[in-house]
Amino acid sequence: MQYENEINALKRAGRYRKREVVDSYYKDFASNDYLGLAHKKELHHKTCASLEENDVHATKASMLVNGYHQIHKDFEEALCKANGFEAGVVLGSGFNANIALIEALVRKGDRLFMDELYHASGVLASQLKGIDVVYFKHNDMDELEKLLSNSNAKRNIVAVEGIYSMDGDLCPQDVFHIADRYEALLIVDEAHSSGVVGENLMGVFDLYNIDISSNHIKMGTLGKAYGSFGAFILASEHIVDYLINRAKPIIYATSLSLYDTLLAHQSLNYILSHKRELHDAIQERKMIVKEILDIDIDGLIAPIAIGDNRRVIEIREELLNQGYAVGAIRQPTVASAIVRLIARLGESSEDLRELCISLAKIR
């Protein structure tokens, strides 16, 4: 048993993980299906009908060999139109998108400035050989500006999240102004904000009404609010052209499945055509969390500080016994253990209210 000691150490620290098959009996307040679109059969049926009309049902190759289909192109163009960007490219996952962006964009002589709470995929990419990376304190725009003002790098690249996956807080609007002022490339990971905030529910660029510039790069995932699978990168024609030629997860991976691309396109259309009712439902759930748990949330992520790895597992089990699924997040994913409640639209506001009451009693 080559790794028995390591596994036992994880168990002693309360950090051992295991897979558990999803049980549809439980009310789901744990997943990132923020808008409940993964349950909307009409989107699935429309996707299947559209795929049935296509000559093939699988992409068959990488995007640059023979795997780039009109389905991909149509969705990329729809994303660009909805978000105000010049060009886009779809790929296999948000994890791969962060690897693609950071590994390809940060060249010799460049410097990457990354928020200390940036997603693990970006942190992993930043640790690749030859990447000059500096982490700044979470959402500390004074520190970021000081670092940029003192940088002598050939290119400066800043990486932040629109909404942070564990703390659930927004990036400050100032990050856009600072990046523009110092002519830095700005990567915004919108995995948890796209589909959740903004007048059109397109994310923080939409929320802050940002005029898209050539230094702005938006990454979003399709496996969260869009109820599908995969990811996209939106940027200038120049940046997307460069990524297609240099980003290994784009060049060397089979292109995104046709079903997932079509399903995400259906979801984009649904979000845009139902944005008002979705926005109202999001606001209702934010108010419930505030009223009962006294937590202000920027999106639909409510982190509840517990501080003990074993206790968060106990709380999760207590809530499962009541019929509710929540996230029990432990180190090293977070600095201190939290219960992660997703106030998603896939469950009723009444069920959310009852769950919050139970959490308030437990807490």
C-alpha cells in the first residue's frame, strides 16, 4: 500500500475525501447549478432535437485538426454578442481554461499578479516552470496598484475572480480601472458570477457596466449557471488568435462535445430571455439568507464559518438527515472549514428558508 501513511494522515486531520453518488432525494443546496437549468428538460429536449439534425453527434478531433464545428462557432459568436467581446473560444473545462490562459499568456519577462484566493487551477498554472508570479492580498487593490507601479516586467497580467468560489464575494470594480491604468492584461474568472450577477446576468463586466477593452479577458464555465459542461474564453481577436496558436489545452485536446455546446447555447438563450424573473428569484434568495443567517451575499454562495474539519462533516450529516445537501469545505481548499450553502434557484425559496432556519439553530 504505497500511500497508506498519507491516506491515514488525511483521515486523522479530518481531510479525507471520498466520492458519493448523488441522491436525488436530498434538496440540493450544494451544487453550482445556480439557476437550476440542469433540471430543465425543455433545454435537454431542444438540444437533442438540434443534435439529431446534425450529421455527427461527436466532435471526433481537436479543434485545430477536424473538430471545430459550426455548432462551436455559433455559440462562440452568441457569447461574444451577449458579453460585448470581439472573439471567443470554447474548451473542455474551467480548469483547462485557466491552465490555457496562464500557461500561454505569461511569457519570459512577464509578471503575473494573482489574487491569493484565485482558483486552484490558476494557482497550479502559475507554478509552472518559468512563470514569474506575485500573489496579492485578497481584493486588496492598494497592494495591487503598488505592485504594478513598481513592476519592470515586459507585460503585466492580473488574475482575479468575478465572484470567489469559497468566500462568495465580488472582485472590486477598481481592478478594471487599475489594470487599464497600468496597461495590464486582466483575466477575470467568471465561473461563479456568469449567469448570476449583472443586469443581463452575464457577470461582473455586466454588473459594473465595463467598456470592454483589448486588455480584458473573460473566462466562464458552462457547468455551473449554464447547466452544461465546458468553458469559454472571451477576449480581443488578437488574444484569441494567440491562444489558439499557443494554449496547449486548446491545441491538444478533443474539442468540446457537440451536446454540451448546444445545451449551453440553449441555456444562454434561456438566461437572456428570462433575465428579469431569474434576477428577481436571485434577489429573493439573497434576502432569505440575510434575514435568517445575517449573511450578505453578492451572488448565491453563502459561506458559514465553522472552523473545524470534523464539525463541518457532522453538520453536513445532520442536514442530510433532514433532507438537505450542503457543502462541507475543509482545508486546504479553505483556510478554515466552512459550510458552503448555495442558495440556488433549482430548489424552492421555501426550502431554502427552512434550511437556513436549521443552520441558524445548528450554528
